[in-house]
Amino acid sequence: MIPLDDARILAPMADYTDGPFRRLCKRHGADVLVTEMVPVQALLRSARARERLLPFEPWEAPIGVQLSLGTPDVVDEALAMLADKGFAFVDLNAGCPMRTTVNGGCGAALLREPARLEEILRRMVKGAAPTPVTVKVRSGWCDGEYTVLEVARRAEQAGVSAITVHPRTREQMYRGKADWSWIARVKEVVGIPVVGNGDVQCEADAQRMRAETGCDAVMIGRAAVGNPWVFERTPAVLTERERVLRTVTTARAHFEESLPLARNPRYGVVVFRKHLARYLKGIPHSREHRIELLGLTDPDAMRRAFDAFESEWREGPHAEEGQ
């Protein structure tokens, strides 16, 4: 059983929800975690990919693994590789809008072929038992081609334990406003738990989504990048100085935990920039530090830059103005 009642779930995000980021979100209140999206061909053919994408710490539980695949004939082999990993559930990605994914018949491409999606899910439910299977979908392919209600019914018939709805179309990508009414409509046509996803920026948004849609749980993705505090049910009341110091301290700790996992230190610094850019967003007087930090490739130089940034807010020129 996946604990979904009023849960806050970290969304599976390729190249973001690795171990260090998942654990950071867990520390700040995420109830359920999911791995990065795992392409099945990488799972089956690359030991390096398996070593990077699958390991997790016991205290991350409950954690699920999300698979990207477009045909049922690889399901059994993929599930066999996951059988002893200890995941609480297996999720099928039927919503990724990226061209490289949909061109291979995976992700959001499955929304255009509900029968094939149902066949894949039936195979997964049978092969994964007793581990629950879930699916993450979008509202449809494009404006006028909304298949989510048919997909939801078929998913339930296939035996899935829950469905996550991101109510944007594939055509929208991540633009525009998520239409939460689709979450409510899915909730009306299925008897399994429905997880809402999209445009949740804070706990107040999560509560509003539940009230407006009746969803059982809320999944948060991009809003958590650079802001793991989004999972806190009672957000801390901080001065600007306290907020900045918390951000710098957290970013530094996240960096240090991520660095050993990279294939080399220089690459580790470069890869961490995507997180760092989001940590620095909205921090006053950060322009010069932002330019410097996002241009670094040496870990020690990054540490010195963190020291200088933190010093300015602890005892430097910004220490009193942020009180």
C-alpha cells in the first residue's frame, strides 16, 4: 500500500531527482519520493545507468521507480531487474513531453494510443505483483485532443493502484497554466487514488488543489528545485537575512553531497549549476555572486565563492538590512 492520503510527493524529474536532491526534500517534509525517469533501454543495457539511477537509502522509503517505455515486450525483463531493489511501487511515465522521449513512442506519445498504454500497464501489473503499479499522465496531446479520461479508465481496468495527472497537454510542455479541472474530472471517473500535479508553488497551493479537485495527494516537481522547503506543511517565518543564510547553507550542503557522485569533480560542479541557479533566484544582491558561481568549474573555487556570499550576509554589508 502506497501512503497517499494527503501526501506530498516529489515528482520524478530526469536529471534532477537524484539521491542528494531526494533526501534533501525528504528532510523538509516530502512524504513519498520517486526516482528520476529511468529509460528502460538504459536500465537493461547500461550498468552505469543502473548504478546512477536505482540506488537509494533505506530512510528514503517509501520510494518508487519511474520507467519510460513504449512497448509491452520489454516489461518482464525490466521488472526482473527491479525485483530485489525494494521499491514501494513502479510508475509508468505516460506524460514526458520531450521530443527524444515521444519520438521513441514513450512518455506522452502513449496518450495517443490508449489501448497500447493499457496493454503495457496490464503487463506491468501482472509482472510487478505484489508491488503496486502507478502511472503518470498529462491531460492529452494537444488542445482538442484530450484523452486523459479514457486513459484513466483504461489504467484502472488494467489494475493500477493510482494515477497522477499533470493537467497540461504535451503541446503545452511546461508553458501556460495547468487546468486543474482535469484532475477533478479524472477523480470523478475512477475509483483509485488520484494525485494532482502542476503549478503547486507552496503549501497553500497544495491545499487549494486538494479542495478544488478532490485529489488524494499532491505531487510537486519544478517548484521544489532550489526550494525543498516547499514540502513543509508549516513554512518557517524568516527574516530576509535568515532566508538567504538558510538558502546558502542548504545549497552548499547539497553541493557537497552531490559532488562525490559525479564522474569527476569538474563535471560535478557543472552539473550542479542547474540547482544553484534556482537556489539563487530571488536573492537580493546576488547578481555578482550568481555570475561568478554559475561560471565556476573548480570545487574549491565554488566553496570560496559560497564563503564570500555567506560572509556578506552574516557580518558584511547586507547583514543588518535583512534583519
